[in-house]
Amino acid sequence: MIKSNTQKNYLFLALGALAAGLVIRLSQLNPRGLWLDEIWSMIHSAPGISPREVISNAAHDSHPPLFDLLLHYWLTIFGTSEVVAKILPFLFALVSIYVTWLAAYKITGSKVKAYFALGLVSLNFFHLYYSTEVRFYSLMYLLSALTLLQFWNIVNHSALKSYVWFALWGVLLLYTHYYGAILLFVYGIIALTLALMKEISWQNFGRFVIACIVMLLSFSPWLPYMFAKSNSVSWIEIPTVASFFKFMYDYTGKNPVELALYFFALFIGIRCFKTDKKLAVIAYGVVLLTFIVPLIISLTGKSILYNRYLIITLPVLFIFASHVFTERTEKFPKLNLYLPLLLWVTMAGNILFLNKIFKEGKEPWKEVAVFYKQQVSQKQLPLVSEQNEYIDYYLVKSGAEKSVPYTVMSGLSEFWYLKHKRYTSQNSPDIMGNIYVIEQTQQFSHDFELLKVKRIVK
């Protein structure tokens, strides 16, 4: 048994990590600007459109409509400012931190392991980054943690209410993102494996199947939209097996100390197949199969495997890493104190001092719009863009005229051009030969540039 003084040490360390994580999250509730996907959410969930339109807009995007509908009603009630919008995913993130602690405690039966998991989620780069993004990721994490907790209850206690809650959280996850279907499919494989291993009864497996059928029927109205998107062109690069290691590195914000913890847990945790079979099957099943299943889909059809969608695996990864680490170090009191402290310090230090993402903010659409507004007050020149909808979101807010599409650029003698290597094509004036002269270049973060262009008259 882990001694009580060790439990107190972990409690204080976890509370310190939690406090630091909350401060960092709160610092991100600022009006510094949204990036492209967030602007999409703000436009297509705006209070001025109907819920039916919100659902239709989601059908044309890459996800079901639950988050967009919640955002729509949230903005309708509390206003459309950036800070207000960020508070919604922030609240999901706060609840998910508590659910992670609760799931860790219920699964491991140890407060020390639960405190360790609390520290991990509090300072994890991926969870921090998406805690205030006006997209569905913090909700995905929360619902994944809730389904994990109820799945554990199913395989251990098999109370009827566990199946009900599992089905409820599963349906909500399905209506949040299509990766919910992958996670629930993986849970099906895990449940079958546990039944074959005689870790759960076939009767309980049958009840699990019934819960899955209920979820499938509840999600069936959206299935035509999901399959319709399967024929669209994917923007995601085709992954490889090596992508697994890259994704693990991404989860940590490129922190080698935290990465070492996860691989240590996955390597040493193999022993859990003898001591904690259910936990081992669930942990390895979720971490590996939620990668393998979309990898197979990506290699045989449309590429769908992307790191941020795999946020659904993080609750399991945090809890399993906490379990394995504390099991291995409980015989060494000093390690039980100093190694977690070192981990929290490197995680916080990476975010505050090494990782530029939190310093730079996201894409500077807002900054570009403000700069352009200042320039046109001196001389009225149109702004040309290939992403009109997104820059117009901030142009309208700043009181400037909307941008014009690049298709009318040839008819303009003088204008500003918004350039970005990801969002612009070969139509950029600076790569079209000697037709245009670039009179001024204003650079922004994330490789955004605003070019003041004059057409040469021949």
C-alpha cells in the first residue's frame, strides 16, 4: 500500500499542477483572435441563423452538429464576443479535468493514482491547447472520459444504470464527432475480447451489444450525412505506422520527459495483463486500436487519421500512465516525490517558455483586419483574398469593407492581397511574373503576409 504521506505529497503536487493549468487556460480566454476553423464555427453557429441552418452547415463540414448547436444557443444567450465563445469549450475542459480524476480513482481505486492523472490532464499540452478553442475537441475529450468511466462500470459491476449512461454519453459523442464511432467500435472489440477471456460474462456482453444497438439507432438519422462525406476529398495526408510516434509526441507539445512517461507506461504496463487484465485490455485496446482502425481506413480509402481527432484516447492514456508509474515507484519514496515534480515542471516550462504556440496565439486574421483598416483610412484600396469568408469576419467587426475574391484581381489596378502558403494558390501577385509590382509587404505570425500591389499597365 502507498503510504499516507506519499498521498499527501501527490495531493499537493496535483493541486499545484491544477492551479498552474487553470492559470494558463484562463490566460487563453483573450480576444487575441480566432483561427480559421474557429471562425467557421462562429459564422455557421451565429445567433442570426436558425438551428436547422446550423445542422445543415455541420452536415457540410467534417462533424455532426452537437457542438455547433450548443455554441449557437450559447452565443444567442451570452453574446458573440470571442471571450464568450471560448468560455464554452473552457467549461467542458474544466468538467473533463474532474471526470479524469474521478475515472482514475474509480478504475484504479487509488487516490495517489487519481492525483497523478489529475496532474497530467491539468498540464498536458493537447488538453490545454483545446481547452479554449472554439471547436468540439474539449467536448470530445469530456465525453470520451465519461464513456470510459461507464465502460469500466459495465465490465466490473454490470449495473443497468451503467449501460444507460454509457449509451447516453456514447450517443452524444457520436453527435459530436465521427471518431466517436471509432471509439465505440473499439470498445466493442474490447468487450468481445474480455468475454472470450472470461473476464465478463456473455450475458453482460449481450447487454453491451443492446446498448450499442440503441446508440446506432439513435445516430441513424445522421448516418446518410456521414456516408455522404466519405466521398469528399480529404485534406489529411496519408499516414503511416510512424505517425503513431509523431502523434504521441504532439500530445505532449514536444516534451520528451512527458513522452518518456507514456512510452514507459506502454512498455512496462504489459505486466498488467497478469495483475490487472481488464485495465490492460482496455488501455492497450483504446490507445492502439483507435490509431489502427483509422489508419486502415486511411490506407484503403479516404484519409481520416489526424492527431487532434485522437484526443479521444487521452483519458485512457493519462489513467494508465498514472497507474503504471505509481506502481513502479511506490517502493522508492524519493522517486514518488521528485519524479512527479520534475514532470510537472517540464510540462509547465514547455508550455510557458519553449512552445511558441501559446505565445504567438493562433492565426492572425484579426490582426490583419485591424492593420488593413488602418491602411484604408489613408487610401481606399480593396483587399483581395482567397479566403473571403474568414477575413471578412474580422473586417466587418473592424468596420472595414469586405474583401473581394481573387477572381476579380485582374480588373484591379491597385489593391492589398492577403497571402498565406496554406490558403493561397499560384494566383498570388508576387509569383505571377512582371504583371504586378509589390510596393509594400506587411508580415504577420503564422506566415501570413499582406501585400500592397500595383498592376503594371502595358
